Amino acid sequence: MTNVWPLQKDCNVFYGNPGSTAAQWAAWEDANLTKVICPWPLAFFDSGKSTPVKAIGINKKCAASLGVVLGNIWDAVAHDVSAIETLHYNRYSGSYNQRKMRGGSARSMHGFGAAIDWDAEENEQHATKHLFQENSLIVVKFKAEGWVWGGDWSPQSIDSMHVQAARVY
């Protein structure tokens, strides 16, 4: 089943307003975030180093959908970790992060726990060449659940590492 996620402008209502102070963020996080365990091993990659990641921090309203996506990807590769590694789907680049959108003043979808970045090193923001394409399994499975892929955005804002549970328009 495809989800119809809120428009970005409506995320304060749909996901709840995280507030503007560390204390407000902490209270919001306790009430709204959960962890989703990935069926394959994940690692955070940065400057050639990798750190194992046990689970993805995500908004509770997105958690079941994320579980479906991850399960569908895992099934599509026949539970083969080497296939996941070849595709670079083991390269997790972050989810919940309380910050503004890059180049903007509005809260990032990461600040609602409604966005995930994958393999930032091979899918640089604004790059015209990137590993993930429209027909990449990860993109296909997220879009099948109604998630928005940053690779569909205009050339000046393309972000092919990024998926979010919020519509731009």
C-alpha cells in the first residue's frame, strides 16, 4: 500500500512540532521517535571509515512503512548480504537530525525523523553523477511506499542519497 505523506509545509501538524530548544527537542524525541532495525548490517561511512549502526532512528508515523521498504529490499536480494554491499545499501548516512534544510530556513525533514540518507559518498548532494538512479532497487522500493526521492528534484537541488516521508508539492 502506498502512503500519502504530508506536504513539507504541514509536517509540524502531522509529525508534531519539535520546538526550538534542546529541552523541547528531547521531549519531542521521546514522544515521537522510534528505532527500526534493518534486516541487513548497516554502517555509517565517513572518510573511508565505517561505524556499525544498530538501528535507524525514525518518526513513529514512518516506522512501519520503513520496515516494509527494508523488508522488500531484503527479499528482492534473496537475503544476500553481499548483494546489499554491492548495491551500497549497507552505507547508511543518517536519519534524525535536528537542523534546517540546507540553503533554507525551514526545518529539514531529518528534523522530523522523516528522512534518511544512504551512501552520501557516492550520491553527493547536487552532483549530476550519482550511484542511485530512478531504477535502483532502493529508489523503486521507497517510492512504492510513497516516499519522495531527492533524485527527482530539480538539478540545482538534486539529492539522490535522500528519501523522505513528506511531499514537496
